[in-house]
Amino acid sequence: MKVEQISVFLENKAGRLAEVTHTLAEAGINIRALSLADTSDFGILRLIVHDHEKAKAALKEKGFTVGRTSVVAVEVPDHPGGLDSILQLLSTRGVNVEYMYAFVQQNGTNAVLIFRFDRTDQAIEVLNEAGIPVIPGDKLYQN
């Protein structure tokens, strides 16, 4: 139930992000979700793509530093308190959220949250026990 995320380390300068998106476009890679965090010197672009191996190879070929991380995609009702209910559950079980980002699906009734946990397997177990939908990678990667 884990999802593969790639992380790209970028110099914080004009055009660098466009180089990544152009490289992925040329390789036929569809971006499903992304998050960009920056500091004064560099940024970390986190991506969920439909073919992480192909994306990683294309980016490395262009000289980008690329890593891979397992994250968890969770379907959450898109209404006030939807996120809070999940965070309260995880908190009571001692699971720490290292970072997260979200996107709304096209049907508009649910949001998808991408989580990086300190204890991923325990987090998945807690979510499953509570009946919270954890989205498998193959479903999330679909175009």
C-alpha cells in the first residue's frame, strides 16, 4: 500500500523547475501530484508520477540528483475536519507525520493526502484498522 515518490534536488534559480517538467514531458511522464519546498539555496521537488523508474532515469540522464521514498496516499473526505480526524488518530497512536501534501480528485468529493511518516508500516496498519482508505500505488499512478 506504499506509493513511490521521487525527490529532485534543485538549485533555487529561474528555469530549473521548468527543466524538470520539460525532461518529464519529453519522456512521456505524467505527473500525478507534486510538492515544492525551498530554501535560499535549493529546493526539493517531490513527485508522484505514473512511471517512477522511467522518470528517475530521465532526470538522472539530465544531471539531476534524484532520490526515491515510500509514502502513503490516503483518501480523505473533502469537508471540514476530514484531515483532523486522521491526524488525531495517528497522533494517539504515536505516529509522526514528517511531511505531507494534498490534491483534490476530479470527482471533488474526496481529497488525496500524501504522507511521509516516521513509521510507515505502523501508519498503514492504523489507517487500515480505522477503515481509512489507503490508495495503492497502481491506482494513484493511473492516467
